[in-house]
Amino acid sequence: MATFVRRMRYWREQGWLAGDLLVRLVGRSVPRDDSRALTRAQVTTVLGLEVALRERVLWQMLYETAARAEEVLMLDVPHLDTANRRAVVTRKGGAKDVVVWQTGTARLLPRMLVGRRTGPVFLTDRKAKPSVALVDVDPITGRARLSYRRAAELFDERTAEVEGGPFTLHQLRHSALTHAETGASTPMLMKMSGHVSVRSLGKYARPSAEALARWRAETDPAARGRR
């Protein structure tokens, strides 16, 4: 866009252009979205479902890191720094970044990775087909990297039994950013989400209704007087 504006200025200076073509341009709006974040109670229920260990680790990691599902599913074991509860992911656009998880993931992850030092972190239940690229296959078990499609299907199926469900994997990321609004600065939220624009972050990190109610109760002068 900046390059185009400079060219427009040059064309006007040369007398090749009459008027301003930019007048009709309108910035793309970011649609409001107040419905996608799960409540804390819903997240607790989802993360407490009786599911396979792989799903438990994936869902917990998505919520605790606020990373995109695609970023987490592309992780290989060498990308992990389990001692420091972090991993290097490839963000949208190809930039390398670090995501950090909490105790829930730290407790479950080692159980899933027992004896594994290479290959994708999240694997399918069956061995990979011959057509699957070697980079997406665990050399020890022969199983392939879990696809986003299959991970999304499983999440949809299992969360259908939760009140308000079924949900999507993206909602775990959305919920994490929304729930982090208390005490987290905008730069910290951007670091968590991998966004490079505050405007892009805005549609995800909006205070939830329960957060608003909690904040109003905490700042109620009459309530403070009764303490």
C-alpha cells in the first residue's frame, strides 16, 4: 500500500494523473465477534472430557498457549523445550515465534512423548500411507502427523455433548485470549496470539460478559464500603 501511495504521488507530480484515486478506498473493517469465546466453565468442562491422551494434550496446549491449531499441529518433538514449557512455532506468514504453556500441558505432554525424540508431536492412530512425506512421519512408529481436519472432527464430535457445543478448535484460542484480558497488557496479548496488529487482535481479545461483571463487582464503591 505504501509503495502504491508513493507511485500515486509521483504520477500526480508528473501531471499524469488527475484527481485522487485513494478517495474511494475504504479500510477493511474487522467484523465484531462477541460470541465465539467459551466461558471459563465451558473450557473446564471441555478440558475435563474423557478423551484419548493425544486429544487431552492438544486441547490443553491450544488453550494454554493461545496458538493457532495449525501452528501446534506442525510441531515436531525437537521444537519442544519441555523443561521451560515452551516451543518454537511457525506463525502465519512464516515467522518463527515462541509459545509458552502452563502446568496442565506440562503434566500431560511427557506422558504422550515417552521414548520419542524425533518426528511430529501429534500423530495419527494408524501408520502413514506411502504417499505421506517423510517429514510428516514418525520414524519409530511409522505413524503420520495428525491433520487439522481430523483434529477438528474429533473436537467437534466430543464437544457436542457439552452445553452450548459443539465447538471448534479455534474457539480454544479465542477463549484463551479473551480470558487473559485481566492483567495482561496489549503487547503481552499480541505476543501470545502472534498478531502483529492491534486491530487484528481486537476481534479476539474482548472482555467476556463474565469478566465485565466481575470487574464491575470489584470496582463497586458500595461493595468496597461493606468490606
